[in-house]
Amino acid sequence: MKKIQQAYLFMLKVEKQFSDHTLKSYHDDLEQFNNFLAQEQLDLSDFEYKDARNYLSYLYSKNLKRTSVSRKISTLRSFYEYWMTQDEAVVNPFIQLVHPKKEHYLPHFFYEEEMEALFDTVENDLKKGLRDRVILELLYATGIRVSELVHIKEQDIDMNSPGIKVLGKGGKERFIPFGEFCKQSIERYLNSFKPKVNSDHNYLLVNMKGDPITERGVRHVLNDVVKRTTGVTEIHPHKLRHTFATHMLNQGADLRTVQSLLGHVNLSTTGRYTHVTNDQLRKVYLNAHPRAKKEN
């Protein structure tokens, strides 16, 4: 990989503070682009707009989803924008390339009874259930990203308010409140689980050896919980983030508040969660509108 691409990835890690998972996606996008350059016998510095259009066709030929193609183009557009800050002679060949229209989808989320089943499962685990419950509680109670979860330190928690301070994308800090269930779970964990492991750091969540838990470790925990929970077949950290947003909106929270809690830059990103609340809207409509139902 060329030095400028390595410098770009380093910038994303240090300045933008992208998660390891996101950085891997950017790295893979650049690798695929480099393979295309080698295949077409093109040089990075000579790559032009017509070549960018050919690359777009190449991606489509791989039968990728439109969202994947769009992300790969965004990666390269962003890379060239960074390169332009380092070299004034560079022109961004992707700047005029039209993004493929994104596929609209409904975010997957858990129903309340499914969340209760997950909490019941970790409650029955005497060995590490205290830690696993905190993971579940924080992801569901605050809607934070798994990359934000694993970087929480004990000093980031305010038990008086109560809430947590997290550092989101782009180094933006925000405070997110949480409720009594989450507070009690954290207190039990700190009093009964954390002191039993030997740790010389202040990270809140640890593995069974006492080291800071990783994003991969969190996913392993969640997968293990699902395997032991009847009626729940799939879980990932972002599904809990979707669940947080969906349940908040269903219970009457306004879109701007949920946007702030999630750390979304654009309201349109938060707006996709309103699609999954149509059932709730219909219930409210049928109960409220005078001509919604026929009289008996």
C-alpha cells in the first residue's frame, strides 16, 4: 500500500478516532482499489475521472449491494480529499462521480419481551452475568456504539446524575443519561465483579482476565447470550442501538433528542428509525381520530 494511503489510515485512527472495525473497512476498500489499479495497469497518480467510472462499473460487476458500493466510493473520495491537503497538484477523480442510490431498509430491533428474555439469561449466569448485564444495560439504555462502550473508563460514569460521558466519532464528546436498572447493574458489577480481577487500568468493562474488553469480545459475549436465550436468534451491538432508538421514539421521545443521544450529525440518519414506529402511530391514530373506526 502506498505511503499516502498509510498516512490517510493513520489520520483516521488518530485524528478521527475511528474504531478498529471501521478502519478495517477503509483498509479493505483501499486494498480492493489497489488491486484494480494493478489489474488495469494504472498508476495512482494518473487515475482520472474516466477511470473512476470504470471502477464503479467494476464494483457493480462484483454483485455488491448498493450500500457497499456507495461506501467504497466514499472511502476513495475521502482519501483523495486528504491527499489534496498534502499535495496541491492532486485532483479528486471521484468528486463528480454520482453515488448509487442507497437501498432503503428497516433497521432490525428487539421487541421489549425479547430484551427481557436477554436480561433474564444474563441474570442466571453467576460467573460473569454481572459483567454481561452491564454490557447489555449500557448498550440498550444509552444506544452507544460498541466502539464507545469499550473505551468507557470508571471516571466517565456519573452515578449522581446518573449517566456516562462518551467520545464519539470525530472526537465529539457527549453525555448520555441512563436509568435505575442500568445504575444498579453498574454498582453491583463494580462492587462484586471488578475487584476480583487484577487490573491496572481504569476501563469499566474487562474480560475474565481483567484486561480491557475488546469490540470482538463484546460481540462474543452477546452471541453467547443469544445462544442461551429462547426465542432470540440474532444479536449484534448495532441491533441494540437500533432497539434503543426505536423504543425511545415509540414511547414519545422527539427526533432531535434521540439524534443528540445517538451522536448523529444529520437528522436524516436518525429519521430512518421512524419507519419502524408505524404500528405505534397507527394505534395512536385509531384511538385518537374521531372517524378512524366505525361505531358499533
